[in-house]
Amino acid sequence: MKMFLSVMMALLVVGLWPCQLSSAGDFKAIRPAQWYVSAYGSPFGDGSPENPWDLTTALCSVLVEPGQTVWVAGGTYHGPFAKSASPSGTEDAPIIYRAVPGQRVTLTADKTEPVVLWNYGSYVWFWGFEVTIDGDAELGLWGNAVKQETGIGSKYINMVVHDCPNRSGFYVAGVGAEFYGCLSYRNGRWADGYAHGFYCQNSPEDANDLVEGLPWMNFFDCIVFDNYGWGIHSYAEDQGLANMLYDGLIVYGNHVGNFLSGSLQYDDNFIVHNCWTYLADGERLNAEFGYDSSLNGRLTIQNNVFVGGSSAVWFDNWQQIMFQNNTCYNNDGWLVAMNTPEAAFQYIFDDNKYYWGSRHLAYLDGTCYHTLDALQTEFSYDRNSINTVEAPSDLWVFLRPNKYESDRAHLVIYNWPKTEMVTIELAKLWEAKKGKRYQYRIVSADDIWGEAVAEGKLDDTPIELRMTGPYAPEFACYLVTSRISY
């Protein structure tokens, strides 16, 4: 408790938590803009820094109003937890539940509980929480670490959901949700690949069957790996999916496949931008868009890297596809595979880079195309694309800064030379931080609370970085933060 109060006071001094209450009378008279939760808080607290709530109370309190923030101090919170439908936020004034910056806030539940955090609210943000299961789950138990079936406009920001046996990391069917900067890994069931990193639906049926009236479901800058089902599983059976946006995702090493975005019904308006995928073998699908419908609408895929799998990228029965500025590499299977619909379709494939070490370039409607020339002659695809009939041999390095926390970024490296150490120029990748006295700390994505792989002052000095993780030295993913953040 003393530690919690000292943190409160320190944050008040620097201006992060500006609201201070002088007495119980003031507390009743003035609704503060911010509330406080501690692992040692009480349902009899008043939500002040001196007398914080427990988390269960904070999630249901009618005192929390739209536009207010509930700060949650570091510690382990034993659930399960449920955010009530009321009060909810609004589009312009969400209710925000946020971990204190720099503190590890862990939400957990016993292995007999199928859900750790259940959200029934709308326009509610959960920010910076770790979610995991306390101990190994029984084999037959199933569920979801974070679950939302109803509601609109909720956001999950910089959350870390991991090691939840027999559970998907996130299951969200409420329309218009956003996932930003989240990590989801080692979730699911070992025996048969059940459960996924993300299992999500966004259906026009929830917007009077109108795609134009359906809020977008947004996936931004998440890291999704080593889940025992799919990494990203946007899937439905009795309804179609629409308005799905994937931007800045790093999806790799998931045991059934990395991406499956499609339903048994008509899907429409999927956009995939600036994503990176990796599979080490050719037995699983890397990325599949569209699933088992005989007809789908619009699909846009631009500026992505698709690596590995039985096919690097697969399309099913889309009427419109724009596939531009992508990089594809596969040493075992197809680079691009697709089925086209019986209805008229219009596809644009161009300005792509293809690397392939096998004889398989494309598989279209049951026919194999082994050269780019054959593909260009038959379909007029990829007129300005590049085809290299060999594996890549250089270093590919990408950085994605975080818009919610300016000192945070994701770093992904394809190390085709397969050296144990690589040299990167972080200052060139992160121009916004150059000259700002930024002290960086780089950790492996699968061990973000572990020892730093590299740390120091951000300047023009090249950084020697050790390749880490289950797919090193060929592939690795890292979290970059300020040295004072963790």
C-alpha cells in the first residue's frame, strides 16, 4: 500500500494524475476525472489514491463516467473479471482502464475459469494489462482469455495475452473493436490446435446487413505468434464478415497457420497493409483470405511480407483483388494460390517481389504456373513485378513505432544470412526519436520482462543485436521501449 501511494504522489508531481481530493466531502461533491485501483484495494474504497478500489468494483462502479480513466497499479489481480455493460463510454468519451505506466499489471484466473476478462461494455478501453492463466488448464476445458460478444467501439491497447491453455487469447464479436499494439502468444490447446491468438468477427448482420453502416474492426501493430490454432482467426459460419482492417501486424510460427480471415458466407471489404508473416515449414497455410464461400467481394493487400507455408498467400473466390507492393518468399510451396469465382472478377497484381526456391510460383484454379512469364502471358498480372528464382540473401529490418506510447515500437528482422548477430541502425529506422536523448531497451517478443538483448542511447552508432526466439537466427521479433519503461 505504501508503494502504491508513493507512486500516486510521484505521478501527481509530474502531472500525469492531476486530480487530488482534499477530503471525503470534496470527493462526494466533485466527480474526479480519474480513479484508482490497487491489488490491495477494497470494494469499500472511494476510488481515490488514498483509498483505492479493487478491480472488480472499478469495472462495475456507476461512479465511473464517460471520458474518465481508471488507473490500475502494478500487481497480480486474481479474477475472473467482468466489465459491466453499464456504465459504458461514448465514441468521443471512452472509459479507459489503464495500467500505471512502467508497472506490470497481471490479470489472472484459476485454470477452472474459461474467461479471465469479460467485457460487456461499449467504448471501453483496456490498456497495458497482462492476461494469463494461473497454472495449467485441464485438457477438456476451453474458453478465451479476453472475451467480448456484444458492444461496439471497444479498444484493447498494448495488452499482453499469453500462456492460456485451451483458450484463444482474444475472442471479440462486438462490432467495431480495435486491437492496437497487443501481443498474443502460446494460447490454445496443444492436442488439436484448438483456439487462436485472435478469434474475431465483424458482421454486417449486426448493422442491418449493410456493409456501409458497419464499423471497421481494426487490428493495428500486434505481435501474434506460437499459438496452437491460427494466429489471426477472423471466422464465422452462419454470417459473413466485412470491414476487416489489418495494418502493421507481425504474425509468425502459429501452429495451424498465421492468417485465416474468411467465413462460410459472403465476405467483403478486407484490407491488409504493412504486415509481416513467417512460417518455418511448408506444411501449414501461411495466410488465407476468404474461406469456404463461393463468392466474396473486395480484398486489398498492399506492402506486406509473406514468407513460408504450403502457400505464402491464398485467396478464395474474390470478385475484386488488389495485390500490390508485396514481397513473397517460399522455399517449399506456392507463393500465390487462388480460386476464382464463377461470377465476373477483376484482379490487379503488380509491383510485387517474388522469391522462390522451389518450382512453384502460382497455383490458380488448379493450374500450376512455374514462371512469372507464364503468369504475365496468361493473365496480364504482375507486369512490373520482380521474380528471383532463389532465396533472399540480405537482411530485412522493419520498425513500427507505437502511436499510443511514443517510447514503444515493434522490431522485426528477417535474417537471411542466418548469422547469430546482426547490425541494425535504429536511429535511421526511428527518425522521430533521433536527437531526443532516447534511451532504448530491446527485448525479445517472447520474453518482454526478461533481460535486454541490447540497450543504450539512440544515436548514429550501429547496434549489434543477437537473434533470439524460437526461429532464430533466420527470424526474430522484438519489443523496443525506453529504458525507464520496464
